[in-house]
Amino acid sequence: MNLRFYIFLLTFCHALASAVEPCSTVDQRLNDLASADQQIRQEWEDLQQKPQASSTDKDNLKQRWAAIDAGNLAQLKEIIAACGWPSGAKGSHSAWLLAQHADNDIAFQRQAKGLLEAAVKNGSGAPRDLAYLADRIAAAEGRPQEYGTQFTQTDRCHLEMLPVDSIDAVNRRRLAIGLQSMEAYAAEGRKRFIPADCRNDVK
């Protein structure tokens, strides 16, 4: 199926559903979208663990991934336009996750960051979600991260933390919002994303 047509079909079907959906029920839809977001990324992680995975397998998965992200973004924008940022903690977290992965629309990510900042102030949003989104935007704009949440997988066997302003300052900020140290976070990332058959001296 053509990727553009798939994205259109996915967005159109959800638009029909949302047309009659009251704001009181959007949390469940956001949770469903977040589940789809995580499922496709788990499929990619699983595929990356397979040395025999072909370029065709990866290209096909990337196309499905792009279509899901595009459809999710369109629906998140509809929900926010109609209902604002979710007022419940679970809905706010799901909305954050979708905004976090809207890398093709940094203007929207900035908008979502402002809404999430307000949610954090009123107690319905999570400070750690805001930290991740702020770092995501900073990395995209070429600025140092404040919380060290973003890294890149330079190849199958290497992870690299994107620039931060100061490791000590980052660790103080992380501790203040209940995040583990940057060193522990990096080690956890290596354990999760680096295949077991890679060398032990990966970054």
C-alpha cells in the first residue's frame, strides 16, 4: 500500500471516530494511540536485535512506523484543538509520549511543551515528561540538553549521548525530579538497545 495513502486512510478513519467523541473519553483514545506508538518501536528494537534482518524488512517497518507516527500526530492535534491538554495524569502522559515522537513538527512540540508546563504547574503533568520533551526540542535545535535524556544509536553496537551543558548540573536536575543518574541511565540504555552479540566495550 502506498505510504501516503496509508497515512491518509489511518487519519481519515480516526477523524470519523473523533467527530462524535466527547472530551470526557479522549484519555482512552490517547492511551490506544500511545500503545500503537510503543508497539511499533518495540518491533523495531526486536528487528535491530536480529543480525539477519534484511534492509527490506527494515524499510517496510520504517514505512509502517512513519505512517503510525503521522496518524498519531494528526489525532493528537485534533484532540488538543478540541479539548486542550488532558487533565488526567495518564492522559497527559500519553499525550506527552505522542508529542515526544512528533519530530517532524518541532513547532507543535514547542506548543505541547508549553501546555505540558502548565499541566506540571497544576499537578496533572509529570515533571519527568517535561524534561524529556524539553531535551528532545533542545537536541533538535542543536542546543545542549538539561537532563541528558536523549541519545542516538550511531550503529548497531554503539549508543552516544547527545550533548549536555554539564554532567554535574544534569545529575542535580535529574535527581530533583526523581530520575536516575545520567551514568545509570546510559548503562540502562546500552543494556536495552545494544544487542548481546556486540562487544562489551561499547560506548
